[in-house]
Amino acid sequence: MKKQALTFVGVLSLLLVAGSAFAQQKVQSDVPFSFTINKTVLPAGAYTISPIGNSGIAVLKGGDNNTVSMMSSHAVESLNPADRTKLVFHCYGREHCFLYEVWIQGETRGRQLPSSAVEKELAARLRSEKVAIVAEAR
């Protein structure tokens, strides 16, 4: 029983370490179009995403330091490591883009934001296009 508990603690520790790359790095990007997070439409511009611990919650701050939004996300995995640090958006036409995923170069785990009710409504009527914007991890 004691051996099983130690094995469980070891596996849990590995999972926490593996999932912590995003939790330790800020991601900066210059987004060339307006986009939506939750119900908030944000203008094009420079943004920094700062994770809050391992909670899956992050703060998105605009370059003007006036634009601030909280975002909740969950872990997502890929078989291949991300080829670059990037923000991935779901775009429906030119006017409706939603932040969808955040990836750090070299990592197989990223963060994915849940779809809002507005995005689900658009997805039912329109095709989306995935648009990746290069970002920088710090």
C-alpha cells in the first residue's frame, strides 16, 4: 500500500512538472485584428498573456495597460511539439475571431479556451478558419 502511494505521488509530480511550462511563461504577441475572449471584444494590438499558477486562469493585458481580461482554459495535448510559440484563433469571416489556443514552442501541451455562446452560434452557421499568430514566450 505504501509503495502504491509513493508511485501515485511520483506520477502526480511528473504530471505537474510536465504541465507547468505554460504556467511559468508569459506569452506576448501583436494581434493584427480584433478578437473576442469570453464576451469581451478586444481591438488589434500588442497583448501579453500571464498565467496565474497552474490554475488554467490567465490575465490578458493590452500593450496600453488599460485592456485587461481574465481567461480560463484547460490543457490540450498534441503528439508533436509546437513548431513555434503562437496564439491560435477561430475566425468566422473577417469580423469575428475568437482566441482558441495558446502554444509554447517545443511543448506538446498547450492551453485551450472554451467556446463562448456567441462562437457556438456562429459555428452553427459559418465555417471557421484557424489563424495562427506568432508569439514570443518570456
